Amino acid sequence: MSTGALGGGFLVIKAKGGFGNRMLSATTGIALARIAGRTPVVDWRDGEYLPRGANPYPLLFADPVGIDASSFDTRTDVAPAVWSGRLASHPTDVISEFYPNGHTSPIVYRRLSIDLRRPEATTEPVAVFWSYLPKMMRLGRRLKRVPQYRGMTLNEVTRVVLEEHFTPNERVRSQVEAVFAELTRPTIGVHIRYTDRKVSLTRIAREVRRLRAQMPAAAIFLATDNSNVRNEFCRQFSNVHSIDKAFGDDDNSLHEGVVLDDPLTEAENALVDMWALARCDWLVHSRHSTFSVAAALIGGIPASRQRDVDRWNARVVAKRWIQNWA
């Protein structure tokens, strides 16, 4: 195995965090691979959704590439060189070993990834991309080098990559169809993260009430990681639908600190939530959560039909701007 299907080698795309983070980060990596003429290989063996060493990506999505990420584990012809012979490792392991003070740095990812500004300058057959968050803005004009992306906005490029590389498996798709078989239109999608990070329940409820005042018969699809929030929301509103699933606790998101009997099924359930939100006519959420941001992109939900409760939150807006451009 010397070169990728595109003739320019491979780009191994690592991950950290929940589905929103890892999917949107991967879209940057895949677009970067297209710019550099490399074959993208999504490597999610970090242990978030399956035992460490197992890659849930090809189990959860239709993998259009079909290359086993573990086939690169012992390769030494790798860039950045810090990954040489270490491609079985998690990014946090590499940071702990080489950059122990960099775990909270917004730019440490640059040491673990090829240069986003000059990806073609990397000549090693195997290259690596990793970032906790999407960096599509940093690719900017370089995206025009890819004929398919010319004339597209960054959101349009992201949506195309999601369609090409993140089609969920049959169980997820059939569960989403089952959800919408019971819903009437219009449907208001509501995403509430309330474990390790907590959105304002008051602002969420206020926006839902405003939409319900305009559309009294609208069904609500609720995606939340907290069972108490679900129960309270169902008490406040009628015609609320949600799926049966495991929940996180008050301090830990489901994919991090909760022991699950069937982690793959719960990962699929998270994707059912995401794709169901994407199918809704309206979306009430916070931009602080990449999960709901990804859902909006997947569904092509226009900003005019989104009620982002943090759209005027200066701290959240500034943080996102820094993260996008760092």
C-alpha cells in the first residue's frame, strides 16, 4: 500500500469528542484530502463509542473508501513525524507524551496535523489530520481547487461531504422513518444538551412557545441527553415525541462518562436523534452544541427556520469565532 486511490497518498483523519465534533471535524479532513489529492481514511478508534481499538465509523455509516485504518498503524513514512509508528494512538495520548501542557490549547492540533495552508507541501505517503472542532474556514479559497466545490459556500461544502461520507446505516435510517411515521407536519425539532454542558432551559422553552403560538398543531421532536429534562419538557408541552434510549447523568455526556450495555446501539440512537432533528421543519437549539449544528447542516435547515438561543451570546459567538479560525 503505497499511494491512495487518488494517487497522492492517504490522509488519516483522527477524532475526539461527540458526534457533532467528530463529524464536522472529519468534513474538514475529507475536504483537505480532496485539496491535496489524498484518499481520506476516517479513524475513530479512540474508544468513545466502542472499546478502544475498534472503529465505529464503518459500522455506523456507509464508508465510501473502505480502507481499514489499522493497516497504517506501524507506518513510519508519516507526516507529521510525531505520528510515525504511532497511528494506533489517540490524539490525547500523543499530546500527553509530547505536548503535556497543550490539552486545552486551541492550536495544539496544528502539531498533530499537516499544514492546512499548504497540504500539497507534504510528500510523505501517509498524512494525518486531527482537530477537536471543524476548521473549514481555514481552508477558505483552497477549496476552489476542487472543481466540485467551486461556487459553494462553506456550509454547502460541509453538507456535500456529510452526504458523501456520513450516510447512516440501515437501522438508523429505518428508525428515523419510524419516528416520522408518527409525526404530523410541521415539526419543531428541539435539541437540549444538559449533562456536562447545559443550555438555558428557559430560553429553549420560550422559543418553543413562540413557535407553538404560530403553529398550535405542530408536533415536537425532542432530542436530549437528560431524562429529567425530557420529563419536564413533556410536562410543559403536548405532542412531544422522543426515542427510547439511554441517558447521560448530570455531569457526564453519554459518550464519555456513562457505562453502557450496548454502546453501538446507543451510538446509533444518537444518530437517530441527529437525523430526526435534520428532518424537522424548525429547529430550536444552541450553536454551542455541534450536535445540533451538524443536524441543521445535514437537513439544510435555513437560518430563518432555526431558533438559536445563543445567537446573541457574545461569549459563545466569540469562542466559536476563535475556534473556527485558530
